[in-house]
Amino acid sequence: MNQEQLKSYIQGPIATVPTPFDKNFEVDYGRMHQLSQWWVENGLVKGKAVIKVAAAMGEGPMLTDNEWPALLRSTVQASKGKASVVCGLHYKDTKRTIEDAKIAQDMGANGLQVCPPIFNAPSQKDILNYFSDLSDAIDIGIMVYHTHWLRGGRIEVDTILKMSEIENIVSIKWSNPADVAFDEMSKFSKRFNVINNGGDPVTAHELGGRGYINLTAHSYPKHDLKIWDLMENKQYDEARALYKKVDEPLRKINEKFNERSGGQGRIVKGMMALMGLPCGASRPPSEPMNVNELSDLRAILETFDWPVQLTAEEAYKQTV
């Protein structure tokens, strides 16, 4: 498959979907199959969006090496070839990342989101060798996750430019360190599908970006598909207003929720439950959102005119 075909799988709103757990914190693969069907039915399909499985917000780092492949396979089977399914791989050395990548490829993933091997404290040359070796081992596309806030996770712009020579790297999940201008992405946005991670996805699109990370596409796909359609039609002012209306209050209240208990999946699962799509709680030590938090979150969702399905009390019963 050529680069343009591989790039076509990684664009649009990136739905970092949650991992469903039952009341014993075991993965609920049947529920993942049901939710995956719902995501496809509601527009998260190839060319328009991405369903990203086992990433950080989807609690991928908390899954065992037996669980995440089965979770990925559940989504691939449920989507029946209609969705772009990308799998998150996290912080392992070259040998183990290649092993995981081959498994993900065998499970039917269309692409991979791959973090730098931070625990190896890599140099920039190490990072290039890591992704080059990975690319040589597989036939699917790679989205490089620039985790610059973690020691060993920073990738310099010059290094990203050198990645142009690595065949299967087709996307960069981009956020900029404080000492690097955001618009530096324009240096590589023609070669890679740049996926905005935080900040302003509309400005990123104006600079050539081809997608963005969000807190919402898994719960109400219609919202993010609308933003993407506006951006694709260069209606940037309207797209920016719609994005900020939803993203800013959600991120603000999530910071408040994290004071009581951390975990990237908590607000995701709270939204899913309130929208009538429960998928259990996060694994301990992360605690489920309580009734007061769900009530506050519900009040915010209602200001967006979203079709909220459950009360805070009903949603809480679905997550504990």
C-alpha cells in the first residue's frame, strides 16, 4: 500500500474510544463490539474520522498483553471494514514494539499510534532508528505521538523532517514544546498528516493539518463531524467557535475532576454514561465519577444542546 493510501486512514476527528470494563474491571469485549457498531453507524468511518483503540485516554497502558489485541479485534470485526481503526502502542523498546505492531497488524488495524521509547532515554538518532526499524517490519501506517512533556519523548522538528525518509510514517500527532512555535508544523504538514493534539485544531487545519484529538467524538460523533466538515469547507470562524464552545468548558471541568481522582478515561466514561452509552468505570486506583461530578458534567452537556439520555444518578449506577 502506498503512502497516500496509508495517510487516508489517519485523518479527521480522532475518537480515542474508551475500554469497556464490567463490574469486576474485566474487559467487556461484547460491549466493545456493540459500541464499535454504534460509532460506525454514527459516522466514524474511513476518510472522515478515526476510531483509536487502546490509547492512553482509552486506558491502553492499563491493559495486559492478552487484552489489548482482543479489544482491537472486537472493534475491527464490528466495523466490518467501514472504519479506520488505529491502535495505540506505548513506550516499549524496539523489539517489543515491533512484536506488538505485528500483532496489531494481524488483528486488522489500519494504523498505529506509537510513542517514542521514553524509558530508553533515547537520543534523536535513537528515535529515528526506532521508527525506521518499526516501519521496516510492518505494512501499515504509523502516527508518531510527540510526547514532548515526557523525558525522552521530545522529537525535534529537524528529526521529524528526517522521518520523511521513513516509508510507513504517514502522520505526526503534534503539539509544540514551549520553545517551539506552533506553526513549525507547516514545515512537515505536506509530507505527513498532522494531527493536532491540544491547542487550536482550526489553526492547525489552516496550516495543513489533517485531523485533531478531542474529548467528544466517542460520545457524540455528530459534533466533531460537523467541526471537521466546516474546516474542510474553510468555514474557519464557525468551526473555531463551535470547537471552543464545547472543548474549553470540558477541559476546565476535567481539571477540577482530576483533583479528586486522576485517570484519562474518567470524563470520557462519564460522558458516555450520560449519553446512554455506558462502558463501566476505570480500573483502580482511578475512581469513577461520583453523582455530584456527573451532575456538573450533565449540566455542561445540556448547554451544548446534546441529546443527554440519563440523569446523574442513573449514569452513576451504570459506572459502578
